Amino acid sequence: MLAVKGILARPRQYLLCITGVFLGVLSLTLILSVSNGFERGLVNSILETSGHITLSSPRHIIPQWKQITEDLKKKTEITALCPSIIGQAIVEHGKAFSGVNIKGVSLKEEDGISRMASKMTSGIFDFYSSNEALMGSNLAGQLGLSVGDSFKLLCPDGDSYEMYLQGTFEMGVSHYDVQTIIIPLRMAQRFFGFGQGISHIFVTIKDPLKAESVAKGLYDDSGLNSVSWLTSNKVLLSALSMEKRVMFLVLLLSLVVAGFGISNVLTMVVYERYRDIGIMRAIGISRGHIMLIFLYQGFFVGVAGVILGFLGAYVVGLGLDIWAVPIPGNIYYVDKIPVDFKISDFVAVGVIATFVATFAGLFPARKAVSVRPWEAIRYYQ
């Protein structure tokens, strides 16, 4: 009761303290959520363009891939397979040319991995002949190609093949959309001289987080090099995790600054209420109860700031979802600022902010319990 009355007696001072906690919680929660959004966008782009596990041969060619894929399809944890040939070539159209990544696939199996059919921006998701191709919309724009136009593919041995653009796609991953051409698997076998073989098998499983253990099992069963998406992107994922921790620690300083503000206000209250504290001590109120008054005030300020900060972060995040803020798609894996709220972040920020605000009342509380009743009553009449 005394803690609440003390806050209501000085609304402006405590409102400034609550505002400090509010701004700290708002910025910390929002930045963590945006960081989660970027991480989610990166992971989704990785999984959509390369699957969960990649199988390859130490000899760079998998000749008996049909038997291997039939055996893999029997495994219950596997949801999709896509035998592929991955290579590089040069595409030429008129006076424009560019180095590209070639991916030879069966479109039906590719769609099981990347859901590319839903990402088509023009043309159709089908091959009627071996000299048809799909390419990223950004690449087609750079080369000045439209659906139905012809272009040349220059393969590594110097031969060239005339191809026709069947359609364009937009996966939302800038480097993929500007560098990738999809061609029929049989054309890629001829293009790269693989005969009846392939170079890679892309696999998706039910739980992407179990990719490491599944990849080990696939290696034991097939003898092929088996690399999960967690391993192939380990450095990038570690960098994102480290960046998130650094941002958390930096923004945590704003809560510490707010804590100093709370401590200063409560210290001034001690001096202003020196005589009142002395009287309370004289009538028998214990040191512990007086200390709790100031700790409660810090706690109440922290809780109010946390609640307002969470509400503010949610409103801003909702606004970013409704009114998207565009960012350069050729730099990031997403084309707008993403927001991904996680309960764990809210709990961590709320606990830390409340603790800092409560702890900020400790020094003024210790100052208050050191008041000697007779001195307070004698000198502060």
C-alpha cells in the first residue's frame, strides 16, 4: 500500500521511470523479433532451394541412383527426393551473357523439394521437350528474355545448345533468382556428359531439426556423402546466433540505464521522506518492511514498463506485417523487414527488465533502513 501511494504521489517522476523501462523493453523485444524474422527467412530459403539433406558421390557421379532412390523412398522419415545434376554454364542472348548455375531435374520431384510450381511468375511449370528451360525472373530480366524466347547455353566442353524459355520463377532468394536455370534431367546428363548418372540427390524429411541424425543414417545405408543443411550452413547459422546475442547485450544496456533512473528517483524519495521513515522506524516497523517498500516500487515500475513495452512491440510488429517496409532483395534473403515473435524472447526480456527495475530499488532501500529514528525526528521537524 505504501509503495503504491508513494508512486501515485509523484506521478511525473515515476512516469519517466516507466517510460525508460518501456523504451528499453520495446527496442529489445522488437530487435530480437526482427532478428528472428531474418533467421527464419534465411532458413526457409535454404530449405526451399537445397532441401534438408544433400547426397553426393566422392566420384562426383552417382551411376546407380535409381536403385538408391527406390531404397530411400521406403524410409518413413523421408518426405521427398529429387535426383539432380548441378553444374555451371554461360547463357547468351543477343549481346547479353551471364554465368549461371544449371540444375537438371524432373520438375515433379523438384516441386516436392522447393514448391517451385507455386513460385512461377510467368509461363508454365512443365517441360514438353528437352531443350526447354525455366529461369529466375531476375536473370530473365537482365538478359531481356520473355517466355518463348530462345537463348544459348554454352557448356564446359565448349559446345552450345539452343534452349527456349518455358517460364520464370521467383523463389525470393536473390542469388538463386539471378543465377539459376532449371533444365530437364536428361538434357543435363547430355549437357555435362553424365551418361545415365546424376551428381546429387536432394532430400527433405519430416523434421528438419533431425537432419543431422538422418544424414548419418543415409550415409551408413547408401555410402554416399550425406550433408545436412545444418552442417553445410553451420558458419552462417552460428554468425546469426552470435549477432543476436551481441544485439541482446547491447540493447540490455538501455534497461540498465533505465534502472539507474529508477534508483535516482527512489534515492531522492528517501531524502524527501527522511522524517517519515524515522517515524515509521520509531513506531516499530522493521527494517525489512521499509526495504520492501522501495523494492516494491522498483518492481511495480518494472512490471508497468514491461507490459507497455510488450504491447508497443506487438503493435509495431503488427504494423510491419501489414505495411511492409521494403529492403534490398539483392542483399538480404527477404524483400521486407520480417518480424517473428517468440514466447521465449518475451519471457527472457520480461524477467530481466523486472529484475533490473527491482534491483534498482536495492540501494535506496538500504539507504532508507540506515535511517536512525531519533536523528530523523530531531533534525527534520
